[in-house]
Amino acid sequence: MPKPGSAASSSFKHTLPAETIQEELAALVNALNADETVHGILVQLPLPKHLDAQCITLASSPVALMPDQRRVD
């Protein structure tokens, strides 16, 4: 249990083979997006040339997750 006023965090790593196809990576990002315990996704760039890095990074964006809550004050 963290002390009051301190931040607790956890992390995990998904290491995928270079041969991973776009659909497999997108499925993983979508699964992480659906997981309520995940509050951020870091995508290690550069991705292999056969993967669309822009598509993956946009899919992992909080704006992509909450289209009705884009404004954060």
C-alpha cells in the first residue's frame, strides 16, 4: 500500500517479434485500450518498416480513447 500523497505505478512490457503484422499489433493496442487498469501506452519507435507507426501511435492516444472528453483542463 503506497503512503498517502505518493503515487503508485506499475508497468509491463510486450515484446513482439519484428515479423508482427499490423493487425496483430493493432489488436494488442485495442486490448490495452479496453483494459481499465491501463492508463497509458508507450510505443517504442521506430517500428519495423512494414508497420504503420502513425496508425499505431494514434490508436494508443488518449484522444482516440475518449472522443467525448477531448478537453482536459
